[in-house]
Amino acid sequence: MKKHGLLKVLKVLTICMLVVVVAACSSKNEPQATTAPTKQPESSPVESQATPESQEPITLRVGWVIPPENQDWPKMFEAFTKKFPWITVEGVYAENGEDELIKSIAAGQPLDVIWNTSLDRAIEEDLIEDLTPYAEKDAEFQSYPYRDGYLDNFKRDGKLYALSRGNDGFFILYNKDLLKQYGLEKPKLDWTWEDFRTMAKAATNPGAGHFGVTNSVWWHNFVSMALPMANGHAPNMAAMNEDFSRNLADGSVPEVLDDLNFFNDLMVNDGSLINTKRAAEAKIEMNAFHIGQSLFFTAIGPVLPGFKAAFPFEWDIATMPKGTAKQVNFGWLSPMSISKASKHKEAAWELIKFWDATKEGQKTLFQFGGSFPNSNDPELVEAFASAAVYEGFDKEVLMYTPGITHFDPARFIPASKEIGLSFTEFGSIAYEEEISAHEFFPSRMQKVNEILKEKLGK
């Protein structure tokens, strides 16, 4: 087992999941060649009709929060360069996270594109461009076959403020060896949460050091967000109502709290999930799936190749189970916006459009980033499921999962910070202290709803 390799994988996953910047060694900026469109007045989108020879060289600066040693984004820049050879793209790593990027824009420093963890602050402080004029005048963008409702994730008051750097969706991971040992069948595409619970209980054998569900906060932090929607008790992810004006975990809908308490029930009532204290008592390592002692784990797609190289047993992926109303997978988006401080807004638009709204850009992203497709287009779904990063995994699951994935709204709505913090603390506090969702959420979400009411004027 290469322990250091596994720790590196887990570090990257934690960065992605908790949207917390790791304090890396040093800020390494890696200039890469890229391209952009015709030099037009800043007031109108580029119409990319000129030849490379007629273009003045441009450098776009892209601010991000992932340590350079943990990313392959220059591969996207290289692909973009082939299309627009007069543009250079320079990645600017913000060691201190989003605050550093926001302050750079506010100070008028020439960042052209930023990868935002939250649109709310950037919109309120008027730091990013309204992309609506670009989108409405761009025939290539208009023809791209986005999944219905996808772009709504990046809108506020009908205006488009971002496209996506990537769409990270979750899978359930299962240990094939334990599946066989306890006489269980491989999960079907449409298996249910009750199937999950039954299988987890069957594979729980403390005497052998085996537990059905790996001891990880991610069940509370992330997967629980999908359950109220899956069971038909909330219309949106994270227990949000239809128009995202109220969170239904405020105590007004008891069934929502029952849904959010699912993993606490697995721990307290079933004993198939354990926290740090229980793991110490059982003398089992945290993240026990990694050493072959748990049946189920959950993770986002881009980290699977690293896990595959590290885990010393046979395993594969399954879909997120079906609730009593529908099958819902948890995912999140990474907004990518044009800075108000940019001197090359048309070129910046071409970069983010290439990235998110062209088949060439999406196929490039699949190959190194593991991003879920933003379209139901069969060509793109097939390209995703056949990407090198997913080689060897269940292709049927790969083809099916993007279509049931819904995204965490705590990236783009008012009170996004407070909603995200509530679920983060549900993992770090409620999971460890065995506090039920009924005790944990109402007071927090009542405060969230007060903020929403104030900001939305409702």
C-alpha cells in the first residue's frame, strides 16, 4: 500500500468537497498557451471571424484555488490554444482561496476569469460580468445542447453570471470481496436506499472488523442533501423549496428532518456506520473502506483513478440509490466567471464557452477531469463513459448516473454560505456527537430563511 499516495488523493478530494483551500507549499503559476477571439469593443461579444494573423497577442489570467500540483487544467488551455493560437492562458493560483481572488478583482487587478466557489458574494459586490449579452449573441453557444435547466444554476434575476469549470458528481463505491463474503448481489441501477440499508446491516460484523458503511463525514455533509428530494419531501437539493426562497429543514416539514437523519439512524440504530469515537472503540481506522473493512463508500468521479491505484481489493461503482419518489444523485458545480477587471472580456468569453459549451472542450475535460457531462447528447455521454479516467469501472453506471445528478444549490443562491456551513457542521458536529437532524437543523435553517427573506425581499 502506498500510504503517501493515498493521503495525496484524500487531500485532493477534501479540497474539492469542502471547498477549503489547502495551504500548499508555494504559489506556482504555470503560464500556458491558449486562444481567443477577435479584438472587438468591450461592449459586445466576439464574433470570432478574423484569422490568427490579424489578431494581436493576448494573455488571459485565470484565477483558481486548487494547488497547481493537484490539477491538469493546462491540458484544457492547450486544447483551447489549438483553436485560438493568438491567446496565451496563464493560471494564477490563489493560495489563500476565494478571498484572494475577490480582493484582486475589487482592487482592479487584471484577472480575466475566476473559478468561484460561490456566486453570491461576487454578484452582490458587482465583481463579475453579466454574461447574458455574450450568450444571446453567440450562435455557437445557442446551439449547444445543454441539459434542461442546467444553466439556471448560474443565473440570478434572469441574468447569467457563470459557466461551469466542471460538474463533479458522486458515486457509491462497493467492496466486491465483502459483497461476496456476505452473500450479497451487486447493486442494480435502480436499487433503493432501503436496499442500501439492508445490505449495510448484512455486511456489519464488528467481530471481524467489518462495517456496512465506511466511517466518513461525507454521508452527512453531502449525500444527505439528496435524500429529501429523493423521497419527494423537498423539490430541490439540500431541502430547498421550489424557488429556492426557503429551506424546508426549518422544522416546518418533519419528513425532511427524517430524511436528513437517515445516516444517523444507520449509526445509532443499526450500528452499520460508525464515527470517530465508535471507530476507536472498535479499533478500526477511519475511512475503513480504504483498507477493505467497509462495504460502501462514496466519492466524486475525478478521484476514482487515484483510489483504484491505492485500494488493495476488488471494488466498483454503483449509482446513488433511489428514494421513495425518485432517484437523485448529489453533485456540485464550479462557477467560472469573467472578472469585471478583465481587459479582454471577449477573449475570456471564448475561453469559458470553449470549456463548457463545446463538444471539443467537454471531451477534453472528460479525459483529465472526470467531469460529468452537462448534456444528454449521446455523443457526449458516450465520451464521458469511455474516458480514460474511468477505464475499468462499470460503464452502465457511468452512462446512467449523469442523468440523475442534481447540484448543490449552496453555490449560487443568497445565503449560500450559511447553507453550506450548516451541512458542513452536520458532518463535523452532528455526526461526531450523534446529534439527530431534528435537533440540529431547525434553528440553523430558520436563520437561513431569515437571510433569504431579507435578500430576496419575500
